[in-house]
Amino acid sequence: MLRYKMDVLQELKTIGFSAYKLRKDKIMGEAQIQKIRTGEIASKETLNTLCKLLNCQPGDLIEYIPDEDNSVSGVDKTGKSDKNSQNHDS
């Protein structure tokens, strides 16, 4: 699961970008602001804007936290392909 490392909106507010200013100046739409507010990861374009405004790298904003069950269909926890779970047409 990806999550923000910081309170992004508070960091923006610190440098003079309130949610109102972000919307008014068309820097970011309400939907993306709401995603950030609820902890949902914003779009790639919004992450790019955040990095630009905060003068940081994406890794400064977000981090990956493994889920308790972080298996991916067809891939085990070591990242190796599980050939038995793959579907092959014969």
C-alpha cells in the first residue's frame, strides 16, 4: 500500500498554497485535493505538481508499506513467478 509520508496539504499551506488557492489558481482540482485529504494517492500529474511546488522527489512524499498479505496473483512473496497458478491455453 502506498501512503503519504507527510501532511501534504499542511506542507503546501506552510509555503502559501491553501486548498482555496490551489483551486482558484487552477493548480489542482477539487477531486485531487480531496484524494490527498483522505490519504488516497493522487494522480501522476498531481504528484508531479506537488513535487514541483514542494521542491522534492516523489519518494519524499510517498512510501510503500507492505500489506500483511502482499501476494500478487501469479507471483509469490519473493517476486518469483508461480508457474502452477498461471493459465496456459493448450
